[in-house]
Amino acid sequence: MVTRTLTLKKAGWLLLALLLPCVSWAASWPTAPSVNAKSWAIIDARSGQVVSSHNADEQLPPASLTKMMTLYLAFEDIKLGRLNPDEQVNVSKKAWKIGGSTMFLDPRMHPTIAQLLHGIATLSGNDACIALAEHIAGSEDAFVTRMNEKAQELGMSHTHFMNATGFPEAGHHSTAHDMAVLGAALWRDFPDHYKLFSEKDFSYGGHTQPNRNRLLWTYSDADGIKTGHTEEAGFCLVGSAEKGTTRFVSAVFGTDSDKARAADSVVLLQYAFRNFVTLRPAERDIRRQVDIYEGTENSVWLKPANAVWVTVPRGEEKKLAFRLRYDAPLKAPIRKDQQLGTIEAVLDGKPGTDQGDVLVSVPMIAVRDVERASWLGRQWDAVRLWWNGPGAQAATSN
């Protein structure tokens, strides 16, 4: 495995040294805040980095945070053209009888998909969840299968759903980390629908009810996302806020009260904005040229497969480095967009060493095709490999 490091300077990103795999951690990470929640996490929605957490992978009942996934699937179907917001929905007896927090649906009503989305996001309506799940998948059980498939797709590896509402049920669990990931995905994947989470109230059927998310009143930059509460789960909240190009999503599980979950969320969000900044280095600063053997060209440029966002402690921006890793020697044929390595954003990386905390790792892909060379060209490249020494040869084991 070949590794190369780029360090941020005023003139741009410069190649510094050939490095070995990273094993150390940055010593400058801010101290975690003190909150009373049973478990919690806060992540940068753009980079996906966890900036701080506590018991974040402990499986706990998520209560109505579950409804974030119910909404995710509905938003996805609308985006794909499978669902029309103006469609009318039948209300089953099961939806009518569900109990808990509701938007007061009954079988005589025919709410639209759009109204149900408001009823779930703002009012946490259990009846709206059942009606929506049955309309989309034919039954709540079939819809729950989709929920679990999507959870795995999003990387929510410690989550398993048993229903669409969050009612207590054996085997229904999630984690603070997974719910923060889901919150970030809602913002990232459905920006047109995300504004639903900032609604402070909603009226339907002659009833006006407020949003239970206190953050919308107590934290000026907050714009979501979802509350949850059962006796078993305690009071839970996934919050989100944005300043400039930085957006953080917090998740708290198992607090003692509505007030406490909001207060803990404010502490986490304030900690994150005070201590971290989100950077987006330009693609031209990350692109790297690597040697190619047995090809019609001797090198190819690599670029990141997607936009790179990196979260670093505020004031530590100049300590950020980029380290390229790839298996060497690279041999033709090479295809455009083929992944040939990864770029690692490293904090406190030292030139000539392998120190530093890897913050983000992004696939690097070829910018063009490189065809296989003629027999003579391949023989010449055998000489090139010999001339470059045993280090290039040894890398073939990877």
C-alpha cells in the first residue's frame, strides 16, 4: 500500500512525504461536553463525522424518533415519482384506534399524503404513520420491512424496527448514533421536504396542535428534527441547526423530561458550533497523479469520487493534511471512474511520519481510461518497476 500526504498551505495543498499506515490520534480534540442523557451523539451532517458522543451505540427504544424513517421512505417515494403529495388516503380502523399522539383521524376522513406528512413531522401522529404505511406498502408489516432495509442501506447497523410509529415492542431499538445519521440523511437527501421539521404547529380536522420540539422556540438556529417519548425510552430528541456552511445533528436518548432533552440538545449544538468548523477543500487541491505501468500512458490523475467535507477543531485548520493511499504498482488497463485508492483527511499529520487522526476517507477514481500497452511497452515497464526498487514491487501484495 502506497501512502502520500498533502498539507494545507496558503498556496494550496502540497505533497509532503511518502507515509506508512496511520495509527495515532490527534491530541487537540476538544473535551466532550457534560450532559445528563443516557446516550448521545453529535455529528456534522456534511462530513458525516462524529464530533462527540457518549454510549452512542447502546441499543435503546427510540420511541417516536422511529417516525423519521417513516418520513424518509415517504419522501423517497415522492422523489422517485411513486407517490403524489395530493393523493388521498383511506384511514383504516387500525390507524383510527392506534392511540397515543394523533392528528385525530377517523375512517370518514381522506387526508392527502401531504397532510399526513405534516401530521407526522409536526404532530407526531401515530394514526398518520399507520395510514401512510398502509397506503405505501399495503400493510404496516410490509412497510417495516422496507424501514429495516433502508436502515441497513444508510449504515444504521444497530437499528431494528418492529413498527412504523415507535410504540414499545420487543426487538424495536436504535441508537443515538444511528438516529443522528438518519437525521443527517433526511436533510441531505430531501432538502425540499426538510422544511417540514421547522413547523411550529399544524391544523387538521378542526384541531390545531403545536410541535413538541422545544428547540424551535429556544434555539434560534434550530430547524428540526423530531421528538420521542415513552415510559421505557424516556424523553428523546434529534435536533439540527446550521450556521454558515456547518450543520450539526444531535441525538439524545433517555433524558428525564421534555425540558431536559431540549436543554441537553442545546448544550451539544453549542459545543459543536463553538469548537468545530466544516471545510470543503477544492477538488483541484486533492487531485493526485499516480504512476501507471503496462499502459499507453505512464500516469493518470485521480480525483475524489464525491465532494469532500471535513470537520476540524476550530483553530486547527492548518494542521489538516491529506494522505493518498493506493495499491502499487497500478497496472493498465485503467477505466475512467475506476476506484484506485482513497484519500484520507488527517489531523496533526507530520511530514515523514505516519502520525495523525484520520477524520474522513474518500474513494479516489481515475479521471480517464488508460489502455494496455503493446508487448514492447510492457517489457519496458518491467524495467521501470525494477528501476523504482523493491518498494514498488512489494506493494503488489496488497
